[in-house]
Amino acid sequence: MHDILPDHTLQENKISAEAKLWFGGAVSTLRESATRIALRLSEAGHEAYFAGGCVRDSLMGRKPKDYDIATSARPEEVLALFPNADKIGAHFGVILVKADGTHFEIATFRNDGAYEDGRHPESVTFTTPEIDAQRRDFTINGLFENPVTGEIIDYVNGSADLEAGIIRAIGNPVERFDEDALRLMRAVRFATSTGFEIDPATWESIQSQAHLLKQISTERIREEFSRTLTNPQRRRGLELLVDSGLMEQFLPEFLPTRGCEQPPQFHPEGDVYVHTCIMFELLPPDASLELCLGVLFHDIGKPPTATYDEEADRIRFNGHDRVGAEMAEEILRRLRYSNATIEAVVALVYHHMQFMHVQQMRIAKLKRFMARPTFLDEIELHRVDCSSSHGMLDNIEFLDAKTAEFAAEPLIPSPLITGRHLISLGFSPGPKFSEILEYIQTEQLEGRLTSKDEALAAVHEKFSSD
């Protein structure tokens, strides 16, 4: 079906405020730049439309993050108009044009050949916009927009699905996922970010073809997974990944959290999985990737450490923080996250049980605890951990008070003495240095030492040089 929606239809009302502002001359630089590119193609006699996600987002009233342009111009014709363009994707009909510091993807209308690797077509043939729309993944991503008039060109009934809030594969969903198994993860991400329901036939195909995800590179899966977790509706994304069978394909270690019962006096909300889902829901919308992963993994060590204490008549998970940190590191390395992300998430998981002891910590230990680079994410993890279970937030109230109390100076001030001072006292560099300097720092943090002279005197009194 070919619908060019007139201005008086419901679709015109759904065109984003950004798109409408274009006609009055007040427009974002991004859309203006994309429109200039499309106009240049049109003036040369080619069809040129905005395509895919930018059209979907505009109709939903969201500001597009980028603009893709679909055109009847062949790659060589695009290059003739934009001689400085990047032709790295020309084999697939894709040219990158840079305008105003941003790269815009210009793709010739095409029909894809067989997908032998489950990701890329073996060949492409250039064709019409109607056939081009049929090769795309979901109907809400198969829309075109005339950049100047705002008219929506719909060959796949995407406008109706957008209006109804449905994620539906274009054509036969089995074929769409066979072509590119990453679409399995994308379906979940789109359902998460839009709040739309997944069409029953599409959902059934996701479940039956979840195993195809193993064809996809770890890096691509990781990126889709991260984008789902960092979406404010991350709980729904997590539940969809689990219920679809996709989680089993790339992170099976998480699944035993379902049915892993917890002591009801501390966790009336239910098992570890339910507890984690509620924590996801309680996180702030802009929670960092590291915090989201920390929440996901904070109790992943409970299933393998679960025991029943008959004397106390309760379930215990001794050492689950340590085991969970080890599991998190192994999983994140397998998924090829950056070393910085791995280090931060492992710290979140490893330290999350230490919050129960903060009110008993000596000042020096407490200051070191609060000075760690992951502390802000750790305290947020502790907040949602408690809020989703027993509801006791006294440790956070204590730490808030201590934060105010310590605000006048750095938590870890400049050292009173250094290794050079120890050498001047006759100490030889070695492991003893660390012991001495840590002792002096502890005394400094406790407020018992306040000057270099006091520190040197303490070294003389407690340690002897050989």
C-alpha cells in the first residue's frame, strides 16, 4: 500500500513540533542540514526522503538523534553531487555525507539478497521506495517523510501501528529475523523505549528464533543490551529479554535468580529476580550503565551460594557478594565491556553488602569507603536495594549526615608525609613503606595527626629503621 498522507489527516497532527517549526524557519541544525542534503538530491531529479527512526521519532513528538536519507539516486550519482562523501558502504548503496560537522547516511532504495551470515545481505539490487520499505525490520521503522512538506509515505501500514502502539515485523517475522538476528534484540529495545506492545506473531517468532542470536557478534548484542538497560523503562526491557528466551542466549547466569527464594523477613517482595526487577523500576531515569549493570549483578551470586540454616530457620547466601563480583567480571569480559566499566561494576557488586556496617566503621575506614570512585553509584544501589525489600534507609541517612559533616575538607586530604620523608629517616624503599604510610594516613583521617612534624614523630615512635 502506498499512502501519502495529506496535511489534514491525523498523521499531520502527530508530526513533531520540530518538524512543524521547520516551516516557520526555526529549526534544529540537524534537521536543517539533512533537509539541505535531501533538497540537493531532489533538485538533481532524484527522490529523497527521510527514512526510518527519524520519521518514527518525529511522529512520536521526540527529537531525532540523527537523520537517514533514502533516495532513488545511485551511489555514483550521490558521489557526483557530494564528491567529498565517504563511499565505504557504496557496495550496499550507502554513502556518508558530512554536513555541518555531522555525518548523514544516504542510502539508495534497494532490495536485499540472501542473508547467508544472519546479519548482512550477500547482494543488493537498487529498486523503488515501496520495495525498499519491505526489507526493513519493523513497520514503525518503515516510514518515509518528505523533508519539505512533511508528508508521510507509508507502504507497510506503519502509521497505524504507530498510532496503536504496536511493534510488528514487516511481512513474515520469521523471515525478518532469519535475515538479521540482531532484530530480535532490537524488537525488545524498541518495545522498551516506546512502551509499545509486541505484535503476537512477532513475539512468537522472537521466542522460537531466540537461538539465532548466537550468530550475532558479542559487540552488537552488548550494545543493544546496554541501550535497553539504560532506558528508563529498563524493568520492562529486562522482563522481555527473560521471557523471550533472549537472555538465555547471551547471559544465562542470570536466569537462576528466578525462583531463588529469599528470607521473607528481609525480602517480602519475593525471589531474587522479582527483587532485581523492582530495583530497576526504582532507579532514576538517567542511571548510569555501570549502576544498571551493578543492580543486575548485585545478587547474581545468591543462587550458587544459597544454603538453609536449620538452627536459625532461614535461607542464607554467605559470600554471595564475593561470588557475584567474580561472576560479574567473567560475564562482562565475555560481553567485551570496557575495562573501566568492568572495574566499576565489580566494585558495586563486591561492596554492596558493606553498607550494613557503615555505622560501626571507624572514621578512617568510613572516609576511605566514601572516597571510592564508585561510591555515588554504590549508595544509589543500596537505596534501591533497601527500598525494594525491607525499606530501612537508616544507613543512607547516616551517610548523608556524614557527607555534610565531612564537606568542609577532602575526604582523603593530602598526605602529611611521603616516601621521600621515610628515606630521609633512614628507611629503605620496600613493603614497609606502604604499612607506615597507611598507618600515618589512618591517624590523619582519625584527626590524631594534623602536621608533618606530628607524623614524623609518630613514625619515630612506632617504627624503627633498619
